[in-house]
Amino acid sequence: MRNVLLAMRYEFRCRVSVSVRTGFLLILSALLLCCGKQEDQSTWSGPAKIAVVVPHTGPLMGEGQMLQLGAQMAIKEARGQSAELKVEMVLYDSPCDSVGAISVAERIAADTSVCAVVGYLCAETLRAVLPIYRKAHLALINPTVSAEYIRRDESRYLFPLLYGDGDQAAFLAAYANKGLGLTRLAIISDQSAYGKLLSASFLAAATRLGLALVANVSVNSSPEEAARGVKLLKDASPEGIFLAAQPKAASMFLIELHSHQMAGVVLGPDQLGELELYEMAGQAAEGLLVCQSILLETGESKESGFVHRFELLHKRRPDWIAAAGYDGMRLALKVLDRSGPGRTAFLRSIRAVSGPDTAFNGLSGPLFFRKDGTSQRPLFVAEVHQGWLRPAKPPTVEFPVSYSKQ
């Protein structure tokens, strides 16, 4: 009996001790949480600021202006819907130069009233500034960069609106099969890291779909090598060809395909939808099918409404970068409205946009962010026609993005 009483007394002391420790830890956690919230809110002075970062000079000045105009339109429309909106868009000039970009990012990070950043057009610049924003606990919404290596090892501070390069290559393999009914495909790629990534992803997707890859040719971007590669493709007689290449090499491939009068479908990544490629390839680019994040010529009310409102406001026609800037700012405003003031609160809220139930409804459909640092969104195909892009037929196919980084 004494042993039983001793055991009960010991158990009681243990329970009291555990309860005391548990209560202490709960109180401590609550205090830390309150302090954290207080610290987050103490940085809030005046209206919330969203930094928009684009180049004002240099070769990407035009693209930067489009992104800026799209973001400004989103702010203007939001203010029209709510007179009490206390948000300020602060514009920063950041060239595609890592040293200058770092200096600008440090100024942004030092302004504690900035709760989020929207922008950047250059992959290398984006990679250079990410550590600064990560240290400052600032969310960076990027509307336009698809480079996979930027997202690798990312710790949930970068929120890309664009799909990754690997995703779009895999999608184009599915589109060739499901949308166009092709079964015999070929790849021609340049020897860049970009081309190798695209080629590997397209090959993996084609294999999963059970398609026959009749040729996989990798050559450098010289005219002689382009001619040799195209000759190898011609001997294989594919129904469709995927160009896993940057614009310069792709233009050479297209010119060679045109000179050999090779019939069939030619598909390429979004970089090949730029005017630069059409200027280099000319008529050889006609009919090229390219992956796109958004199609503005569909006739659908959402996209057409955006184009019409943009033209009324800015007296010029928008491109996909303007649409991406518009969506990027709309996303930031939606998250801010839900999270309230503070960088930490904003980060927590945008990270919750992580599945179909919490997706952001952009111009091209629902978008959410996966834990691996990439975005899940609809993908589309456009056709090059006289230097312009028009929706392909069909414009898309059902495709669950399943590309995984190597």
C-alpha cells in the first residue's frame, strides 16, 4: 500500500510539474507571439507601400514600362472600387545589372513601410536580389521570369506568376499529342543549359505519354551545324518538331527547316514568341506554335475587358507583360487586404495561396504557389502570324503540371 501511495504521490508531482512547465511554455509562446505581432505592426507608418521594380533604361526599357503600366492600372481600378484604400505604389528603377539591382533592393528593404515587391525582368538580377528580400522577410512577386535555376532551393519568399521552363516544355509535348493528335515527334536543341533543360523535360513528358521520339538532335548555333541538324531531322520524318533553343539558334533552325521545305508542326517555348525571333527568322517563323502564359486575343470577356480598359487608360495596346504586371499588383492588393499591415503577415497570407481552394483568379485563370517555389496555372499556345501572336487551335489542353526539377 505504501508503495502504491508513493507511486501516486510521484505521479501527482509529475503531473503538477508537467502542468507548470506546460503553462509556462504557453504563456511564453503567447508573449513571443504578441511581441512578434507588435514588432510587425510597429514598422507600419502611413499607407502600405508596394514596391514596383522595373528597368527605366536599357534594352528592356519597353518591357519594363509595360509591366509598370499594368501595375498602375490595377492600383487605379482598386482605388475606384474602394475610396478608403491606403496603398501606395512606389516605383524603383533597377537595371538588368546585379550590382545596381542590389543597391536598389537594399534601399527597398530598409523602408519598413514596404510590405511586398512586384517586378524584375532579368533572371540574373532576380537571383542577386533574392537574398536581400529573404533577409528582410519581404515577399517578391515576379510576373515574368521562368528560369528554373532561380527557383531552386528557394525558401518561399519568391512568388513567380510564370510557369517554369520545364513545365512549358512538358506541356507542349502534351499539347502536340492531345491537342494536335501527333505521335511521331523530334527535338532539335542548341547546346545551352536552357536548351538542355527544355529538351530533357520534353523528352520525359513524351515518354510518359507513350509518344515516339524519332530524333533528338543537339547542335551549336552556327549556320553549318543548324543545317546538319535539320538534315538529320528530315531523314527521320517527324510529324512535329520541338525547338529547345534560345531565339538566335531557333531562328537558324527555322530558316533551315523552311529552306528544306519541311512540312509539319513546329513548337517552341515562350522566348520564341518575342518579336526578336520574327525579325531574325522572317517568313520562316510563320505558323510556329509557342507556349504562352496568357492569350489576349481570345475574345473571352475577361481578357478582352482588360485590353479595352488598358487602351482607354494608357492609349496603347497591352502585351502579355502588361497583363502580368496587372495580375501581379492585383495579387499583392488581394493579399494585403486579407493580411493587413506588416511584412510577416503579408508573407503568411500569400503563402496560404497554395491550392485550388485558395487560388488567385488571374486574367488567364486560377493560380497558386507550390511548396517547391513554382506556380500552378493554366498554360496556352499561340501561333505566330505575320509577326503577331494569335490563339492556336486549340488554344490549350488539360495538363496537370508534373515537371519536377532535376
